[in-house]
Amino acid sequence: MKRLHQRDSEPPAHHAESPGRRALLARGAGVAAGLVGLAAAVPGRAQAAPIAPAAGTAQSNWRFCPKCYTMFFYGYADNGRCPAGGAHSAQGYNFIVPYGGPETPTAQSYWRFCPKCYSMHFEYYGPGPCPAGAGHTEQGFVFVLPHDVAATPTSQSNWRFCQKCFVLFFYGYPDNGHCAAGGAHSAQGFNFVIPHA
Ligand SMILES: [Zn+2]
Ligand SMILES: [Zn+2]
Ligand SMILES: [Zn+2]
């Protein structure tokens, strides 16, 4: 289980949610823009887990970063780029994230891996700011995240979309971590429920 860390928290910049945009998020279905780069390989990357062949329908090794609260892919040696400085750090559950399926009333598509910062981020709005510089890019699977369903012993709720940097972050702490757009993440839209081991 995760433990509450006392941090020097910045005041959340835009903590107020705008329920009106929930509908906008839900309309992500059916647009083919998200498929660009699906099969793009990165030469020289030996541990190419996010671009593995289509064996199975979910990918493990997604983790919570206790520095920035972002969900990131833990399958590479260097752990990407953390908006709190340095690389991400893994804590807690080993999340197993579904990919490749259709969007449904309780599952949202267009979630992707960023090969620059290793975050799970929503690409439908275009590139959000990446802690590695410029915008996030997309590689590998198109993930489809369950939302607004009951959590179980093997799934965790309170994962949210950050409307400032477009990553998936854990909303269970009062300070909301560190955002690549400055300050803390800001939650909007669905309450994602992510399966874990
Ligand atoms: Zn981090
Ligand atoms: Zn990124
Ligand atoms: Zn953010």
C-alpha cells in the first residue's frame, strides 16, 4: 500500500474541476488520429516492451512515481524523466494496463507511452508538455483505461487525467505531485481504475 509522504507542497494551481469537459473526454472514440506511430520502433532499444508484438491484451510494469505521482513505465533501466527532477522512482503496485481494445462507456482509449519521459499520457488533445522538453510523443500500444467502475482487490481507483500536462496521475494525496506544466497536477474528467498484480 502507498504511504502518505509529507512534501513541501505547492498550492494546486487549478484544482477546480470542470465537469463540462468530462463529456469532451468521452468523445475520444472513433478518431483515427491516435493510431499514428503505433508500430514505430526505436532502434537500439533492447528492452522494447512498449512496442512488443501483440501478445496478450495488457502490459505490466507500469508504476506510481512518489516524486511526481505520474504513472510511468518501469521497463527500462533509466526510468525516464521526472518533472520533480531526475528520473522517476517506482513505488507500490505493479499495474497491468489493458491495451488495444475498443473504447466503451467505462473504458477510454488514446492513452499512450511517451518514450521521452516514460509517462502514461492522453494524446487526444495533442502533445502536453513533457518533462524531457517540448511535448510528449507516442510510441507502442494504444492503452484503453477502465474508469468509473468499482475498485477491487486487484485494481486501484483515483487515477486521473492532468489537464495541464495530460499524464495519468494518482489523485490520492492532498498535494497532487509535480506537473511538467509547473506546480502540481490538476485532475479532470474520469476516475480511472487501473488493474494491478
Ligand atoms: Zn516522477
Ligand atoms: Zn513525455
Ligand atoms: Zn500535470
